Amino acid sequence: MIDTPTMIAMFGLCGVVVIGGALLGGPVERSGLPPLAVFLALGLLIGPFGLRLIHLDLDSALLRVVATLSLTLVLFTDAMTLDLREVRANARMAALILGPGTLIAAALLGGAAWLLLGLPPALALILGAALASTDPVILRGMLQGSGMGERMRLALRLESGMNDVLLLPIVVIALAFVESATPPEAGDLARMLVSLFLLGPLAGVAVGMSAVRLLVWVRDRFGVRREYEALYVIGVALGAYAAAEALGGSGFLAAFAAGLVVSSLDVELCDCFLEYGQVTAEMALLFTFVLLGTSPIWSGLGAAGPLTLAFAALALLVRLPIFALAMRPLGLPLVQRVTLGWYGPRGLGALLLVLLAVFDGVPAGERLFSLASLVVLASIAFQGGWPLLRRRPKAPLAPPPAAVIPLTRAPGDLLAELLATAPPAPLSPPALRQPDMPDRVNLEQLRRLKSRGEPITLIDVRTERSYRASDTVAAGALRVPPDRAVATLRKHGVPANAWVVAYCT
């Protein structure tokens, strides 16, 4: 039973994580600091080594609930945000990343845990699979300002979106061998594989398909408020997990399958549906990391020794030669292949996979968690902090030409028609607005502005998912992420008196 002071502390902690995540997201990304380091420090502050407000053990029911929720949402949003057209178009790259890149790394780390640390084979395989996981939260912070090319970003995006669902079954199957004094019989193993690879995914597919079709049916007939459509995504993830667990399958694989259904169905969903799921998953991850930062993750420092430090170094560096060889068929230069191997940090995903062993009551679960924590702390310090160490001041970019940027038509591009038919009527101008300044402009109005010699910049402010999924283009438009519009315009030297024409269709 949770007492009142603990409940107050937990509510306060939730508030701090949400507020901190909202306010610190931009500054932390621009600074180059790994985001998880900030929340790890927060956990240290409120934990038994700091203000002693909260103390959690690995067997805490709260930690189990939050960690399970985090892993469910991460798998669901990873699948939901996968661009299946992009995966099919880059199938060879995805196969090389997930095959040699992920599986060989897991096997080598498992072998090292067995030989260096003396872990039994099944436990070593669990640790190796967990540490082959990459963390999208750390990864995003590392990529800020890295100057990495689009092809390399694509490779890491594919890996972070799919490798957890490849590693999760390895952990679950290895757990079956750990929990039994003798290897499972063929019949038991077959039933486990059916429940893992069949019941769970089928439950996820059924829930995902039914939920999305129901949403579209209700929205078309009665309408659904935007904020409720955003919340709907969380219900789909949790419903898929619960359905699979009730049937004896894997709720985690069901969550991934449900997200994959959402991504593959040819239905129009509000961007908020996709973005809110990502934001919620990230908040759950950060909250979990704060809880682990109160005391559990610091057990990794207690596990430090010559052999464990050697293992941690291997865990950080093992991807370099693997990617240098595995990605060679793609024609990438050696420096880019090695860079891809370096940009693969271990973060909360690794800890969540190891926690599955802890929650299952594996006797050596705490040791596995300590070893994984040591590697994660090293990853945050060295790999997460690498962009900060190598960052150099950038020379300001030349401003774009102060002229109307003509629109072009790509195959299937409807942008010209959409702008041409946009209502030209200016709205009633506010007091601080020029009398002839409209809220919306069409092509004819752009031509009139050009004839008057007005400085004009056309910007594309579509969300990242919409931008990647659409063939719509405007020639010469400046790509401006909607959450960093002002900073991006200043970075590109857009004059303060310029007309900025934004489109998001």
C-alpha cells in the first residue's frame, strides 16, 4: 500500500517530468546533451543519494507497471511511425542492419558475457540481446547538429524502429530456458513459439484493425474531436497488449503488430494521432528513467571491475567493425559505415528488456540489470555526449533569395492546384498588421507580391511523417520543421521584414 507522502511525491514527480520534458526539450537538443542524462540527474537528486524523496527497488510494483507501459508504447509507436514504403524501398539496407547489424552484435555480446563474465548461456544471450537494442530517445539527441547525411539518418531510423521487436523474442525464448531446470520439451517449446509469434501478433492485428476502422467510421458519420483522436492512440496500444496477454500471447509483440497495422492501413489519420503517441511514449520513457535514476541504475557502478569494464567497452565498440563490413554492399564510404556503428547507443530499451528477466523472478536478474546499467551509463557518457564534444560553431548560411519561389509539379503533386484554389480573400486585419496583409495567399497573390519587389520566402512546415510520405514538392522551398520554425528562419538569415509563406498540405 502506498502511503500519502509517497503518493504526493509520485504526483509531483510526474508533474516535474512532464514540465521538464516540455521546457527542456529544445534547450537540451540544441546543447547537444543526451536528454536522458538530464532526467537521470533528476532521479539522482530526488533519490536516496539526494533529497531522499523516493526510493524504489527493482521489485517495486510501480516500476514494473511504468516499465511495462513504456515498453508497450515504445514498440507500438516504433511500428506506427514506420514508413512501410520507405522500408520496402530500402529493403536491402533494412536487412543488412537488422541481420548482421543487430543479430551479430547480440550474438557477439552474448558470447562475451559468457566467456568474460561467466554467465550461463541463456542469461548471456538475454544480456547480449538487450544490449544490441538502440534507443531512439538518445539517438535523436545525438543526431541534433551532427551533420549526418540523409542516407545515414535513414539507416538509423530503420534500425531504431525495428530492432527491438527482433530482440524481444530472443529474450523471451531465453527466459524459458533460464526458468526451467531442464531444457523445455519440444511440445512446450512449440506452444511457447505459437503463443509468442502467432497469438500475440494476431491479437494486435485484430485490435489495431478494428480500432482504426471504428475510429474512421465514427469520425465520418459523427465527427471526432482532434484531442480525443490524439488520445485514441494510447487506447489502441493498451488494448492490443491486454488482448494478447489475456489469450496467453505476448502483449509487447501485439502492441508492435497493432502499430504496424495503423501504419499500413490506407486511412487518413490526423497527425495528432501519430505525434501524441510518440510524445506519450517518450514521456513514459523519461519517467521510467527518472525512477531508475533514483537508485537502481547506479548499481551499475557497483558492478564495475576489470572484466565488466572490458565488457562495457566491447558493448560500445562492437558495432563499429560489424557495420564497417555489413554495410559495405550499399556502397557507403568506410567513414560513414563506422559512424553508423558508433551512433547506436544503448539506453532505456536495453534496461527494459533486461527488466523482463527481473520481473520474471530470474535469480540472476539483479546482476543482469547491474551489468546492463553499467553499459548504459557508459553509453550516455561517451556515445550520448559525443555530439557535444565534437560540436563546432557553424558559419551562418547565406539567406535565400528575396523573391517568389516558383512552384513545380512532381508526378502526383497537387500543391499547385491546392494553392491556386485557396480562397484569396484577406481576413479583417488586426491592429498590428498591415492593411493589405492576408492570412492566406494563393499563386496570384504571390505574383502580385513579387511584382511589387517584396522579399518572400516559401517554407514547407509539414510534419516529418507527412513530409517523408508525400510526393508533393515546391521547388526551392525552405524545409522548416514546425516545432523549430523561428530558429530555422533565423539560422538561414531570412530578413525580419520578409514575407514568409508557409504551406503544410
